[in-house]
Amino acid sequence: MKSKSLKKEILVTLLSFIIFIGTSIGFISLANFYFSKLNIIEHNQRQTLTQIEKEINKFLTQIYSLSNYLKYNYTPNNINLLKNIVDTNNNISSIIILNKNGIIEDYYADSNLNIYKGFDYSRQEYFKELKENKRDYWSNVFLSTVDEEAAISYSFRLEDKIVVLMIQLKEISDFISQFKNQDGTYMIKVFDSSGTVILNPNNPDLVLQRFNEKTQKVFIDVIDKLAPYTFSIFYSKIFEENQYGTYTSIKDTNWKVVIRESYSLILESLNEIIFAMIIIILIFVLAAIFLSLKISKRIFKSFDDLQHTAADIANGNYKSNIENSYYSEFNILINSFNKMRIEIDKREDSLEESLNSFKSLFNSTMEIIVIHNKGICVDANNVAIEFFNLKDKNDLIGKNLLDFVDDKYKELLIMNYKKNSLPYEFDLLINSKKLTCLGQDKFISINGKNLKLSTLIDITELKDKDKLLSQQSKMAAMGEMIGNIAHQWRQPLSVISTCASGIKFEKEMSVLTDERFVETLDLIVENTQYLSKTIDDFRNFFKADKKVEDFCVNESMEKVLKLLKSSIQNHNIEIETSYHKDLIINGYPNEFLQVIINILNNSKDALKNQARDKRFIKINTYMKNKKCLVQISDNGGGVDESIISKVFEPYFTTKHKSQGTGIGLYMSHQIVVEHMKGNIYMENREFIKNNNSYKGCSVTLEIPIQEESKIDYNIYHI
């Protein structure tokens, strides 16, 4: 990344700040002027609307008073009453009296052109609306049949008649014509409930044309969208420019009174203020720039001195001094800089010593350490060079470490190159010799580069020892099985021996019959077949597992109990089982058998201290939290709490050397945890059986389950 000039950065920042402050103040001031102007206009328009709304309501009150007067004083053919009301009230041009069928019974108009008594007005809006049982009705603007002028009517019921007042809005029109904008145009326009123009001093012809503005912006953007007295900008098609204003709604008639002012004129009124503000801002910015340049020149001189001195120190010239600055703060910095110059000279020697110490530590560690970038070696310690059987470091630097990795582990290492990894195992091929290593990777930063530090430990000998322990465990299990075979064979061999000696004796005594001979031979054949079956069962136990497979836990438990049947019977042990049906797990079936046999043999040895009639082992299989649990408990007295945490360690045993090697439970732990990804633990427990309390040991296996199943409870006595 290209470095930047500090002086330029400070100067640009300072000037930008000045310009920003100046323009910000200007914009804020302009915004204040703008909104102040709008506030004044809004106040004036709001006051005007309030006056007009008051005037219209006053006008409506007069109409309602006249209607009440007619209700109480009108009699049929009282033409003088109608004439007096029309002649004395400028707001009413004519009065029509309709019967219940809409026929004119009586009327008076100041200028009658087209109506007479007997005319049918039943189709007129003001008659049809009142047929719906309304009390009174204000019409929208319409073309009057009386004088063929645009008019508004107010109609109301008078017993079984309907009275229609043809309304003139001359007084209201004269009133709203008083209010003009600064460009000489009128401020006010009035619409009926349908959006048709009632009053428009700017263009009176629109009233005569009954011009409807329901689709214009004044309705779309203001009246239909906003609440009354809410101000907005909207476009006027008539004036062909944006207007600023609002409206109010007359409750009784639903008329819309709109007030507006040219938005462009509002902005033009701010032009002089804007120009003055721009001049003030420019003067402020120029003055601030001049002062900034003058001050920064003094500051930058001190910066230049520090820069030159730093360059001298970087080149190894530690005798360079800096002159005192105009500013006291810089003098403090200069004094500190001179002290730092002396300290750097001292620490340079110390750093060189530290580097040599680090190199010694890097090369003296027991682990193999390799620093690489995505597998390409950058550096390595001496242990690594010796491990890879190379002459020196240069033979490894630049090479791809994957060239030494067994093919089946290369993908694992590539994946771990991308992250900080936990310890993992993999195989290396060094001069065609396979070695097993334990590795771990961490990201480190060296000289600005993100590199990977990998540490390796050769665990080939440890893995060989594990294999030896496994073999020893199998040999110990084989010894146990041979003992079980002896127990299983003892009774059949005794029967065969008895049968053979019996028929020999009977032959010598000449008392052997054919039936006796055949019976004895059948018995011998039956027992030899039993011996053969026993051999098959034990041979299957010792068969090496070659692949991981799903198998039933309960079937494996029954197979073990069958193998150990004679030994358990000879020790007079009662077996109690509780099985959860169809518990399927994934692993090596024969290794699982070995684990169960190891646990049962430990329980059998522990029960030797109990009375022969009080020996029992409980076996439970169940499911919990999507795991298969196998719990084997005995009443053998338990294990000392001080050593119970060590029972799964290799070569640890509580038995005499002639009785145990201490690898059975260790291998069981390895099989369950490493091979089956489960867990195994031991604890002391107390049991209640037949109202008697017993103390013993419980071993629990937790293994991932494959599918859910049902409960089956059985008790076996062997």
C-alpha cells in the first residue's frame, strides 16, 4: 500500500473541515430561512382558511334559518312569502315547492326562464335524494333549469312536500376574492363533494363549465391522501407549475376549500438571502484557509525536522539532533525523540540477542515445526530437517509438504490449511517408510504475511504400542474364552466318557444289547454335536472384524451370556436382564462382544467375595437422548473411590498379577470411545433386592443409536 504525506493529509483534512463547517453553516442557515418562510406561509394560509371556513359556516347557518322560517310560515300559493325571501336574500336565486310526486306546486325566481307550475321534477337529484327519507340534502353543482346557470341547491322536507332553495354563492365568492398571492392570483378555490369547481376567482369559466378536478394532483396528492390543514407541494395543470398549500373540508356540505401559493415564487423570494449567504460563506472560507496555511507552515516545519531526524536514525546515524520548536508541545516531543534515539541504540543490541535466543529455542524444541504458506515450506527447525532425512533447511524450503503425505490424508491436510485446527492424525511417507504423526496448525503473522505454523509429533511408536495393547487384550480374552470352553466341555465329555466305559463294561459282561448299544451311540453323537456347536460359537467370537456394520445390542448381549453360560453357572451367579427392543448401533460386533465379556469377567471376579446364594448381575439396555445405554451392575462391593477414576488406564488393576493384566478395561475404553464414538464410565451404587441392600459397581456404555424401539422386560436365571 502506497504511503501518504502526513503534511498533505493534515492540510487536506484542515481545509476540508473548514469548507465543511462553512458550507454546513450555510446550508443550515438556508434551511432555517427556507423553513421559516414556509412556516410564515403556512400560518397565513391556516389563518385564511379558518376565516373562510367561518364565513361558509355562517352562510350555511343563514340558509338553515331560512329553511326553518319556511317550515313554520309557508302556506300553499303564498307567493308573497317566497317572493319576499328571494328578493331580500342575495344568497337565494329561486325557491321551488314540489309535491310528493315531484310536480311543481309553487315557485318564485328572480329571473324565470324555463319553469312553470305542473313541471315534473321527480328525476332531479334534489328530489330523488330526499325520497330516501333524508331530512335535507345539499347537492353538488349542476346546470339549473331555472336560469340555465351552474347552481347548488339545498332541499328539505316540508310535511309531504319538498322545498328546493337554489343557492347563489356571490357573498362567499366576494369574500374569498379578497385573498390574493404576491403574484396577484387568487389563493382560494372551492370544490363540491364530487370534485367539481364551485368557486374559482382565477378562472370563473370553470364554474360555468362544471369543471371536475377529481383526477388532478390537488385531489390525488393532497385531498385524497392528507388530512385537512396538512401542507404539501402539488402540481397545478392550470398554472403549469408546483403549488404549495393545503385544504379544509366543510362538514355539512363536504365542500373542499383549497388554498395555494406558487412554490417557485416562494423559492425566488429566498434568492437574495441565498446569494448573501454564499458571499458570507466564501469570505469565511477564504479567511479560514489563509489562517490555516499560516499556522500549518509553522507546525509543518517541526514535522520536517522530526522527519529528517527519523530518517537519519533509520540510516543508523544516532548523533543527529533536532532544534527546539516554536511550540512547547513539539519541544516535549523532540526531547522524548532524543531520548528514544539513545534507547534505540541500546535496544538494537538487545534485539539481536533476543533473535539469536529465539532461533535457539526454535531449533531446540522436541516438536517438528514447519512454517508454510498453503503447504509451501517457508521455514523449518532442525528437528524437522532431521525428521525428513534432509541435509539442510534449503532442501525443504520452497517444497510442497503434501509431497511427503500419504495420498489418503492429503485432502484432510488441505482442509486444515484453511483454519486453526485441533490436533489430528495423519501418515507421512519418508523414504518409502510410513510414519504416523499428530499435527496441529495455527495462523501466525510474520512480516505482514499470514502464514501457517504446523507442529508435528511422531507417534508411530505410540500407535505400535496401542496395537500391542490390543493384541494383549485379545490374548487375555482368548485365555478367558479357553477357560469358558473348558467349563462348557466338562459335562459333555463326562457324558461321552461315561457312555463309552459303560458299553465297554456291558460288552465284557456280555450283557450289551443292540438297543442299549444304539442308545449309547446316539447319546455320544448328540454330545459331540454340542461340542462342535460350542467350537463354532467361540470361533465366531475370535473372528476379526473387517468392516463397520449395524448390529443389535440385545442379540450381542444374549450371545455373550450364551458363551459365558457355564462359567456363570459354576459361580452360581444370577443374571437379570431388562432389554429395550431392537437397539441398533454401528460398529464392530466382535469388539463390542469383547467389551461386554471384559466387564462381565470383572463383575464375576468381584462377586467371589459374596456368598454363593447372594451373587447377581443386572443388565439393562435402554435409549436416552438418542443414545443406546448399556448398564451392567453387580453387588460385588464396588471399587475404592480413590482409584475408581483410574480403572480405564492401561496396566492398572486391583487384582493379583496372576489374575489380571490391567488392559481389559483400557481396551474396552478404547473400543467404545475411539472406535464407536461413545462413552464409558464406572460408578459405585447401592441396590435393593428381595428387601436386602447391596453395594456394588455399575459400568455404563453410551453409544450413538440408529433407530427407536420398544421396551421388552425379561429375567433370566442361569
